[in-house]
Amino acid sequence: MRDLKQLVKAYDVRGVVPDQWDEALARAFGAAFVRVVGASAIVVGHDMRPSSPGLTRAFAEGAAAHGADVVEIGLCSTDQLYYASGSLDLPGAMFTASHNPAQYNGIKLCRAGAAPVGQDTGLDEIRELVESWLDADGAVTVPGSDATPGKLSSQDSLAGYSAHLRSLVDLTAIRPLKVVVDAGNGMGGHTVPTVFAGLPLDLVPMYFELDGTFPNHEANPLDPKNLVDLQAEVVRVGADLGLAFDGDADRCFVVDERGEPVSPSAITALVAAREIARARAAGEDRPTVIHNLITSWTVAEVVEELGAEPVRTRVGHSFIKQEMARTDAIFGGEHSAHYYFRDFWRADTGMLAALHVLAALGGQDGTLSELTARYDRYAASGEINSTVADQRARTEAVRAVWGDQPGVTVDELDGLTVAGGDWWFNLRASNTEPLLRLNVEAKDPARMAEVRDAVLALVRA
């Protein structure tokens, strides 16, 4: 029997096609989704992976068979699907495996208004319902429905998505900028031309051809090797900055004019400062900004210095969105370059963050490296992945050595976080792969390297 617990993660569905799931299972997920969320209509979209159109149509058919009208928006970025869910006020399903290799696919689900569907907000119920339809051999049989079958229709959302984003950032007065964009053969090649149209930008496109086999490099800019082409091109053409999007284009990574990566924490602090200023100008006394526990200490420091309230939370879009709803936060940022905006239905959109960077850079005369220097106060390791057979055992080995040291604090909000006076590290298990992810930060590079190497020695022992 198929193990759906391996397929259904903390905040999405993700697995290898067809080994772990296929169109028959996608059809079952469509039926289960509309039953759990009680939807009479939904919106669905998909990325450029070869398996995406078939899986999406099967999901739509399963949903329609159980009484839901289905609006199909076709090729889209994940944040474009969130726009459709928010603007149409419909639950949504995005078929993508984000940055994972070509053989993977998945589903990101949301309720009306782009509200998240995660383990504690319906995803476990959906999984359990689909499991009840599996036989001993793993074949799925979806029971019939008494509901009148829903209708399938198509709708284009790209122009509306672009217009909404452009309404949230004032780009009318920016100076001309040369920007290199690496779409990684992902959905950035679909959205960037429309969103950037008419702006005073000299756009240098890289890998804009939609190709879910990723012929040039993986669409995962969090891995430094996938930024090398962008870095070289920024320097070669003398660009003011470079932008790299992941496969489903909901994350955006930034490279400065020297070809040096700008940390997502620095971008979080920069965008937070702009959103705080906007909220304060609108009369909010002490607006809230969410940051996950792996972002730099800089983020909370900047937020507090600007008279706003920083709130620390777990990693993952469903957790961030829940906390934003609870606190009415104006903005949220993650170390992985996910950026969330209250004015975008609290959903994550790397494109809106990119527009903020363009507005900030184009609104003054300095370089991007000069602009972001004030938001880069610590030495960070970046996320280091280690493949391990037993995630729990290796984490406990680290805790045994570091947890009892004098002057340290330990918390388990998400994985294991250990902090000293001028350093901290977090070690957490991946939800989608057999990995432990390590992030380390310290006041100076030498101390960071010392902590990093000591922890990695235990993880990889």
C-alpha cells in the first residue's frame, strides 16, 4: 500500500511521479480537497513540469465530480495562483514541486483568500480521506457523489496579477536600472516579462524558456552553484543587480552589482523597513513583522529600531501565514527567500519583494551593495544540508554536546536552536528530503566557522 505520510508533508504534497503518485491519486486529492474545505468552486494552476498538466486536469476532474466548479488558470507561478485565490475568493491548488528535481511534483493548497492548508488546517484530513480510498495494493477508488458535477472553465490571471503587484509598490520615479533575471527555466520566464513591462529597466533575461527538465541548472537558487551563471552575467554586462527565481517563481534571490549574493535576511530587513514606513505613514502605531527563526538577528534588530514589533515563528509558509493572520502582521520573511505581504492576502510573493528592491535601489543613487550593507551585521553560514540516515539520532547527538554548555539557551520551536552570547545555530529536519539543515550565525566569520564546523562534525559523524 502507498504510504501517503511520505507524500503529504507538513504544508504541501510532494513526491516522485509516477513512483509515489500519479493522475489517479491526483484525482482522489481533488475530490478529497473539495470535500474537506466544503468548496462549491475552486481555482487550479500549474508550473511547467512535464507531469503538471495531466496531474492538474485529473485533480480538476476529481473536484468537479464532487460538485465543485473549477477555474483553470493554466501555466502560472505559485504567487499568481495565490492572487487568483485571493481575487476570486476561491480555494486553490497549485501543481508544482518548487525547486525539487524534474521527477518530482506536488500540490500547494489554500482556502479562499489564499489562506493556508497545512497539517493542522486540513491537510491531514485530506490525506486520511484519500487513504480510506486506497486498497491493499495501493490502487485508489474514489466513491461516487450525489452532487451535481461542477463545470470546468478557463481564465487568464497574469494581467490582473501583474497589475495588483504594481499597485503595491511605487516605481514611477525610479532611475533606469540594468537587471539580469535568471528564471532557471521556471515560471519566472512566464511572469517577469508582463510584470516588468513598461518599467525603466534594461532587462537581460537568462533561461526564460519554460522547461521542467531544467536543462541549464536546478531551479533552486538557495544552492550557491545555481547562482553562478547569474553572478557572472551581472558582472559581464555591468548590471545594477541580478534576480533569480526558483521553479515556481514564488521565491526571489538577489545578487548585487559585484555579483555577490545578498542574503534573504538582508532583503527581509530592507523590505520590512519599507513596509513599516508605509504602515506608520498610514497611522499604525507599532506594526508587526514576522520572521522565521532562521533569519538573521539583524531582522529583529531593524524592526525594533524602527518602532515595530518582531515576532519569531517556525519555518514554512503555512505557519508564517497563520501567525500573520493572528497578529495582523504587515510583512513576513524567511531565510529561504519567501516573503509574505498583508496586502497580498498574507501570501508569499518573491515578485513583490523584487519590486521593493528595485524601488529601493532606483529611488537613490548608491549601489545595491551600499544600500544593503546596513542590513548585513553578522556572519552567516547559509543553509548547509547533510544527508543523514537518522535525523533524530544526529540531532540528539548535537544536543548532548551543545545543550548543557554554560551560558547557552536551547529551544525547540522548530528543530533544535542553540544560542550563545554572540552566536546561534539551528538544526532542523527537512520535511521533503532525508536531510538535516544547519544554519549558523555569529558576530564574526571566525566564530561562525568554529561553531559551524563543530556542529557539522557531529551531524556527519
